[in-house]
Amino acid sequence: MHSLNADLHCHSTVSDGTLSPEQLAQRAKACGVALWALTDHDEVAGQHRAAAAARAVGLDYLCGVEISVTFAEQTVHIVGLGIDPDDEALCRGLAATRAGRDRRARAIGDSLAAVGIDGALDGAQALAGNPEMVTRTHFARWLVATGFCRDGHEVFRKYLVRGKPGYVAHQWATLREAVQWIGGAGGIAVIAHPGRYKVSGSEEWALFEEFKAHGGRAVEVLTASHGDAEVARYAARAREHGLLASRGSDFHAPGESRVDLGALPALPDGLTPVWSELQARIARAA
């Protein structure tokens, strides 16, 4: 069970990836993935396409989403796995979150224009496959393509993080809302890439405890941004808090993402994989 090549976190053109759901299904299959989930940011519009594409290539599939949450004055991401993408409460909540994304994108464009970078909003919108899902990643790609920065790392270092031009604070969904939308849609909520959050030890403890109190049940132990130390840390967190363990590359684009689909190692021993409790929600390949 631990050795199953499950990749339960990636993004398509429906949010901020560069491949369509169909192209991702083909790539996942070619990379040896056995169980796949598409988890676009705050959007489920690609789920039926992804499920159909997975069946077409003989790949087991879980419907998924990644919801933006504000916790301790920063953005935290909660992945939902095994959801019903047509659940009304989930879809209403995601629509409200996407409306906030549009306001933030416009504010980012204004902030960059104020330091002499004109046309950023139009440029980011042109790169977005979904007009409701203009993200910081789209701004970063435009800033690289137009020569303002050498790569995405420079973009985020100089422009799109707290205290820099282009950073816009935003109030996303609450942790309670995200976990309850996912649970109400029949899924399991997962704390995504916890090693990325700049929180104190006490704040991280509070995140895990509040998450669990609201019904959250899993944590992403293996992901592209976790080195060996983070894997060990969050494996220990999973055991300590009684959480299931998840695994996902957070793949966005060929040549851009740190890890390709299906390229992560197996989960550490002593953990219960999240997919072990989602068997009834897996869309089996024909």
C-alpha cells in the first residue's frame, strides 16, 4: 500500500498549470502513476474531464481540489481528495473564493504598475487558461517572459512576497470553511505542503490542532517542496496528530516544476496512506 505510486496534487490549465486535464492524465500514465488526482486551485471545472481522461488511459482517479485559506495572517492550502465535484455547497464556496482572486489580481497589477511595470494584469490574464483563475504564478510567468526577471525564483524574491511590490494581502476562506466544504462533499481534507508555511512552532501546532478539530484528516508528507528533513518532520506530525499521510508532486508545468508526476519516493513506514480510506471514492479504470 505504501509503495503505490499515487500522485494526489497537481494543476492544469483550469488553474495555474500549463497542461490540460487530458494532457496531465497522459503524462501521469506515462510516468507510472497508478492513482492520480487533479487538484486545481479553488476550482473543480476540470474534474469530469480529468476523470474521463484517466479512464481513457487506464488510470485510477480521485476527484480533488486545492482551497486557499487564511491562517495566522498568511495563505495556507488545503487539498480535498475524493470529493463530489458537483456538491452545491462546495461549488458556492469555491465561486466566492475565485471572486476574491479576481480582485487580488487587479490589485497586483496596480501595485506592479506603481513601480513602473505596466501591462502585468493583461499579460497574466493572457497566460491564464481560466479567466477566473489569474494567480501569482501567471504574473510570474509574464515577468519572466517579458525579461523583468530571469526566473520564477527571482520574481517571488523581488516582487510577489510580503513587503515587496506586487504583494497583495488577501482574506481567503477560513480553515473551518474549507475543511467543512470538503467533508460535506464526501472528501478528506489534507494540509498541503506544510513545510512551505512561514509559521512558528506554536502556530504550526495550532494549525494542525484546529485543522483536526474541524474534521481535517490528513497531511501531505511527500511533495516537491519537502526535503528529507521536512518529510521526517511531517511524518512525525502525522503520527502525533493521528492523521493520514498523502503524497503529491504539486506539478504545474514541464521544465518549471521541481518534481515530475509520479517521481516522489514511497511514503515512510508507520503511516496510513490517505488513499486507504478513499477506496469507495476511486474511479477505477475500465
